Amino acid sequence: MQLLDGKLVSQAVKNSLKEKIAQLKATGSKTPHLAAILVGSNGASETYVASKVKNCEEIGFKSTLIRLDEAVSEKELMDTIEQLNKDADVDGILVQLPLPKQINEDKIISLINPKKDVDGFHPMSVGKMVQGLPTFIPATPYGIMLMLEHYKIETKGKHAVVIGRSNIVGRPISILLSRNTNPGNCTVTVCHSHTHNLKEICLQADIIVAALGRPGFLTADMVKENVVVIDVGITRVPDASKKSGFSIKGDVDFENVAPKCSYITPVPGGVGLMTIGALLMNTYNACVGE
Ligand code: NAD
């Protein structure tokens, strides 16, 4: 069993971006600028946004964090996005999800200028991704693809089972894995909360992407020998031994599943770190227009 090390691969992504930033600076060109909008004070969202901003600074990107009150109106949030759309210095716009109930997420995502849509959630970005055209790929699935590429994991002709069908992870990774690309070219089965015989389907999988948000859901009796397991889950579970009062758990029963795997991602230290690396790549591309 080999661990798919998100720290190592995301560091490699960041190192290559650092070099590119040094080249931009040397030629007096504009450097990437990410604007992140955080609405309210959800603990997990605070952590994710802080980490994104910190990583931007670490590699020489400019970043702006805009904090809005939990009670902000949809109109105010829309005005903020319109301003960022117009601001020529801002290359990428990120609205941290989830948003409070009074705000329609689809409306907000659709308002972001597709050229600045570094989260890849705009319908235009999604449409291009489905057609295999160059576009921004949502950060978590993009990070998974970068990881498969880094470890040269054979995907062609393999049966990939994706558990979860969200627009953020399950749906896009199922599309990316089935495209005629490398990595890609898998036969993909998408499972969700209404899937019957999930265990039998998982037992046929060469690659499993678990993205459902249920700690320890994928157990050893659900996987065959030598499977590749990508654990996307991030759930905070109470843990009195931690200063924070919680620990982070993935969707896979790592201890018992790992011995059967050829490759597996740990949680933490796997997909989460790749998500940030992929977001930085998207922001760089938004700046240089690639
Ligand atoms: P979501 O709640 O939007 O979607 C969950 C999906 O899982 C749904 O499609 C649902 O049908 C499916 N599901 C739920 N219970 C199921 C069951 N018993 N059997 C089969 N399918 C089931 O969640 P999401 O936004 O896709 O996130 C999933 C997990 O990934 C969460 O833990 C989230 O925190 C994590 N996440 C991690 C990263 C990262 O960077 N590592 C990024 C995004 C999300």
C-alpha cells in the first residue's frame, strides 16, 4: 500500500507556481490576485478561507479577504461580486460555500465573471468541462486529477466508483474520470443516497472516490484487493483529546481499508491539500489567461 501524499504533491504544485511568479515579477508583469468572500462565521468555512489566503501569500499571490455579515442581503453580496468583476486587478473570485439561507447560491455563482470563476462552479465553466474544452475545473476534483497524474496511476479502462453526486465533488470528478484523457478513460459508476447494492458495486471498483461526508462509511468488506481509494470526506467529530475539541475524519475506515489498497489518500493530508493547490493553479491561469 502506498499513501497518496497531498502534502508532497501540493508542495510540488506550489513550488512550480512560485517559480512562475518569480518570472512574472522579473518581467514586471502582473501577479495573480485572488479575492475571497466569506459570509458569516462558520468555523469550517473560516478555516478553509484562512488556509486559501495563507497559501496565496506563501507563494507570492495577492489576496483579499472580504468578510460579510451572516445577515447580509442577497443584493449586497451581488453588489460586492459586481465590483470584483469590474476590478481589473482581481483575477479570481471565490465565494466560500455554503451561504446563509436568505441567499440563492445558484444566482450568486452565475453572477461571477466566468473569466474569474476560479472555483469552476459557473454554469459556463461546468458546460465547458463536460465538453472537454479548456476551462476552470472545480478545485477538489482538479486536485484529485493532479494527484492521480503525479503518482502515474493507471486509469484507462478501469472501473471507477464515485460515491456522492454533488456539484462540488461527485458530479465533476465522475465527468473528469470518464473523459478521453489521461488520467481519465475510466468506466464510471456514480452512487448516491438512493443507490441499491452499494457494497456490491464498490466491490467491483478498481478506483473508489468517497465523497459523501459520512465518517468511516467505506469499510474493508466493501473493497477488493489492490483498489485505489480517494477519500474526499472532511467531517469534524468531537474529540476531547484535541485542543480544538474535534478531529477531522474522512469517509473511509482508513485503518482497515488501507491494508487492501494499492494506493490510498489519508485524511487529513490528502485531497484537502490538493484542493488548495488546484485553486492556486486556477488563479494563476486566470491571471495569465491560460
Ligand atoms: P454533499 O452533502 O453536497 O453531497 C453528499 C453526496 O453524498 C450526495 O450526493 C448524497 O446523495 C451522497 N450520499 C449521502 N449519503 C449517502 C449514502 N449513505 N450512500 C451513498 N451516497 C450518499 O457533500 P459534498 O459537498 O460533496 O462533500 C462531501 C464530503 O467531502 C464532505 O465531507 C465534505 O466536507 C468533503 N469535501 C472535502 C473537500 C476537500 O477539499 N477535501 C472539498 C469539498 C468537500
